[in-house]
Amino acid sequence: MPYRRKDSTVWWASYVDASGQRVRRTTGTTDHKEAKALEAKWKLEAFRTGQWGEEPSRTFAELMVPYLKATATKKRSHERDRYLVARLREFFGEHDLRSLSPRDVRAYIEHRQSKHVGPATINRELGLLSAALNWAKRDLEWQLPNPIMGRLLQPPEGRLRWLSRQEADRLIAAARKQSRAKYLVDFLELALHTGMRRGEMLNLEWQRVDLDEGLVYLRGANQKNGKFGSVPLNATAKAALVRRDAFRRENCPSSSWVFAHKDGERVASVKCSFATACATAGIEDFRIHDLRHCCAAWLVQAGVSIRAVAELLRHSDIRVTMRYAHLAPETVRAAVSVLDAESRFGHGADLDKREKEVNALI
């Protein structure tokens, strides 16, 4: 029979599972009849599992609690995962995951779309559930279906916003006018000339800066890809760090943070000062992460290879970098002109004739 513990307001169940072990678990309800029904259900499942090897029911909570514990120290996105679980729980609740079907996946997508949630967010939520299902099958040997695989939404084309050099100069000039955020100019120049992410810069410590070698070192915990790496510094980026070092020596010599306030505490956010600078410079629809796009766009437009840009930005998949390829059409034009050269070698007169005809049409 269900019972109550002194430290709990809900009913608890006690029964012997399929392996012969005593199980005590909360029913999650204060209703005695409902608690009795749940206990009876679990006892029946334990019997059927022990006698016929039938897979017991697995609720969303029973899956996610151990999954979050198992991945707490392994995933940099653990806090975000906890938030995503809360969104998933609203829909799946006590759903028996043994019967999870494509229809449930479609229903969840429609449910989230009705709340005006975008495809990328929905994909992250379902992707977390899919990862948890795969983990349970691999590590816990639970026989659960995964109808999410192959059913995620087509993500929208990624955002690609960058500034011209003139616009960037206006933004930096506007940042210089901010008396309360003197660090913003250095932040902007470091971002524009290295492609580093906001978190990588705001969490940067002096022990990982080598001004002599012109390198910034990133640990696995600092990077999105979870790997060790380094970022080269050009003259502009190095100058920004030299100014930060001078600020530290004058105001907070014991601070370990590159971007610090006068008291040595880390600068936690540049969101407000950045927004003010954009407004002052007359720059609209521009985000902090777009500084990274600027770096990539400028490099590609200057003729730097896509492979080199991918290495600098530390993209794990070069397809991410390829979205900048259209910014250098002359590179592709030069490539196809090689075919003209080859044709000229064997059919020079015919090629010259075709060129004259094309020019006449133009």
C-alpha cells in the first residue's frame, strides 16, 4: 500500500522489481487513489518484466533525471539542457516513452509552432530528447524507440550580417565616446581582428595570452567545439590587448581577467554599451556575434582561402564557413578562366573569335 514519508507531502510506493530488489519511489501525487493505481501498475509491470521479459514503462522524468546527471560534467551546454528539458516536460510529462511515435513528434512540433517558436529552437529541444533516448539505449540498455531521428525541421538559412570597414570605424568611434565602458573599443577591435566569440573574450585570462608570440590560447572548456586551440593576433588585435594590459597594471594588477573593471572584477556583459555604440553610430540590426561575421567576411573579400578562414574561426565543419564563399566571386571567376587558357592553347583562333562576338554583344 502507498505510504507517506515525514519529509514529503506526496504518496510513495514500495514494491519488488523484476530483479528481486525492493524499490521505493514517489508517485508524485497527493491523491491516495491515484497513488494506489500507480503502485498497482508498477507491480504489474515488474511481474510481466520478470516473467515474460517485457520492457517496463519509461516516463520522460525517468529518462531525463539520470541523463542530466550523467552529462552534467561532460556537456558545456548543461544549463541550457535543463532549460530545454523544462520545455519538453510541458508536453511529454508522464508520457510512456515505449510508445513514442512519429505522431508524437509531429504533435510536439505543432505545439511549439503554435507558440511562435522558431525551427532552430524546436530542433534543439527535440535534439536533446533524441540524445537522451540514444544514451538510455546505449548505457542503460533500455529498449526505447527514437522516432525523432530524421524528423527535425529544415533549419532556416543562417544569419549573415557584417559591416563595411567604414561602418566599423564609425562603431569604434562611437565606442570611444563611452566613459563608463572604456573596454568596449578593445573588445570590438579584438573581435573584428580575431573572430573570437563573446564568451571566449570575456572569459579570457592573462595566463592564456602570449603577446611575444602573438597568440591567445583557448582550452576545451573555453571553446564551442570543446577542443584546445589558439588564435593568432595581428597588429590591431595585439594593440588592443596591450591597452588592456596597461589598464590592468594601472588599476588592478592582481586581476586575472583581460576584460576587467577597475576593481579587478570580470566584465560580465557588454550588451548595453554595445547597443549604445550601435545607436550612436547609426548601425541597425547588428549583434555582438555579427562581429565574428565581419572578421570572416573581410578575410574572404581580401582573397583569404575558405580553408584558412575555417581554421581561424575554429569551425568544426567547413560547410559552416562556405556560407561566406559568395563574398569572393573573383576567386571563382579566376578559377574558370583557367579553362579559357586551356582552350586558347588548342583553339586560339576560335576563342578569340568568340570573345569578339561576346564583346560586340556587350
